[in-house]
Amino acid sequence: MLCIMSCTTEVDIVTGNSFQNLAEVELSYDLSNLSGIEQEEMPDSLIVVAYRIINSWKSTYMAPFKDDPNNGRYIFNKPYDTAESDGINRGGESIHAPEEFLLKTGEYRFIAMNNIITNNITYTEYSNNHWFKTENLIDSAITNKEIMLYYSNYSINNEFVNKYGNAWSDFNPYSTYISNSCSPILFCYSDVHTLDNKAKNYVNLVFEKISQDIEIRFSVRHESVVLEKIIAEISGIPCGINLLTKKLDLSKTYKTIFELEEIHTEKGADSDFTEFAGNINVIGLVSNNDKEAESGPGIMQLAIYTHSINERGEKKSKIFHMGINLYNIINKYSHIISGYNEKILLDIKDEIIIKKDEVLTNPNSDNSIGKWINYDDNIHLDV
């Protein structure tokens, strides 16, 4: 049970522009569980579901995060009509002026998440994430602890996925893609708040991070070749998560594409050494079932864009396609990386060695950690 309370009798009377029976709510946010960088990456708004647990009723509000929390708009079930309303009493995208957060009086739980749903990550229609827009689903979702969030998935050339489109060569075509984001997924399931219309009601939302921040590092030793950029794809991202229990749905796993950055470079007499790093923020990452597999979940692919200059001073471009099975690295986390407050670093010790026209086998490779796969199989793609 959500709570045990004495029975109350309540009659909602809100007509025309009368707000006298509505409770004024001012939101504040506790982000102490997040790092300073994560707080800076917060989006401009939050989705807040106010769920009345006695005389069941709910309303969904889009609350600005960086401005006055009262200057938001209703997404669903606005509790009053105004001259600008459409008469359906549902709010919506057509609101022109900011709307104060007013609710019918009563006892409420507040369920909130950062507004990634309308940014570059979206979620599937079949999941219970549409609980915040559907009249009768919130009761079942809360009672059964089934507030689910699922990723939408896309083909490689979809605008939500990345800017590389058909230029990406996929050597791991087992699954589709999700949009990549470095912003954390935040969630709040509040205690019960009693709202009345006698004075302003202050509600502090304490957020916890649902997604996992993961950094991936590796190094490239290169001779007679210039590294231009590296694009990476990683697989094994669970399709969904229960926001209340944090249980992952592993019935499907997806992939995402991200770009890597140079974080350290050393010049040598014969070769140069460059260390690369990239970040993803996902609900989790799972390993492959087979540490020898070259496709499926738990695989990272690379497209290494390079060029060299021949004896005639001509520029010749190549893309090297590499991959690695992260089974042994993820195995340190019992095959599933999820639920850690700190950033997880996946440090790949095996160097990639490139000498102009070929990828060389690293003589110091440690098979217990994992070694690189040359997907090109000695076939190099000229650009």
C-alpha cells in the first residue's frame, strides 16, 4: 500500500477562472546526488506528475529547471480553465503564456524526471512511460511498481541516431540504435505531501540518477599516418528499466554511436602514441555470453579515419575498421554495468598499432583482457 490514512471527503469545485479551491505549489530540486558537471548538463525543464492518492486524480506539468519553477505549462489534465484554454481541460503544446503550478487540494505523491523525452532521446509508445499522459495507467503503475521506461530504437540513417548515416560501416548488425546522450536520466518518487489552498505549498524533489555514466579509453600507436578522428559504436544497452525497482529489461539490447576525443599524445622517434576517450550515459551495459564472439552485445566497433602522404606529396585517406569484445572487462561488474553512482572507466589496455597501410598485431596483447579484431581482414577501404 502507498500509505495508510483516515478517510476524507473532498469535493472539487473549480469553475471558470476561479482558483480559490486550488493549491499553489512551488517546486525546488535537490540535485546533491549529482556531480557539478552533471548538474550543468541538466536540461531546461522537468516532467512532474502530481498523483493524488485519495480520490485518485493526477496532473502532469512541464516545470522549468533553470528559471522560475512556477513559470511552466501543463502537459496533461490542467485543473482549471482559462480564456486561452481549448475547453478540453487538458493543457497542451499550444500554451502561449507561462502557467503557475496549481493543483486540487489533497494528499499527493510527486513523480518527476528530467525532460529527456522531448530532447534527443525518446521512448517507445508500448512502454508505461505514457503513464504521465494516460488517465488510468498511473494507478496500476504505482501500485504494481511498474513505472517502466524504454528506449526508442532507430535505423542507422535516422536523424535521431547520429550525423554519420550511411557513412558508417556496421560489422555488428545484430540490433538497432538508440540516440546517444551524455545527460543523466534523473528520477524522483517523493513522499506524500498534503496540499491545501490556505498558503503556498513548498515541495522539494529529491532526484536520483537512473542512468550509468561510462567512459571508455584506449590508445593507438601510429607510424607514418595521421589520425583524423575515431567514431565508435558500442552494443549491449538494455532496452528498458523499471524506474522504481531499477530492474533492467534485457529482453532486447541496442547500440549507440559516439565520437572519441584525443586526451593525450606523445611524440616518439619512430611512432606517436595517442590516447582516446569517449563517454556514454545509458541505463546499463551488458556483456556478450561468449568472450570469443565478434558480434552481438558487449562489442565495441571503431572507424579510424586516417591519412598519409606518399612520396609524390599526395594525400591518401583510409578508414580502418576495428572491434573488441568487452566480455572480460565488463565481467568485473558481473556482466552488467548499472546502478553505480560514480563514473565507470573501461580502460582497454591492448594498444592498436597502425603503420601507414596496415594494422599490426600487438605483441604484448593479453588475451585475458581482450584484444582488437581487424574487421577489414587486410582489405583497406580507400576514401
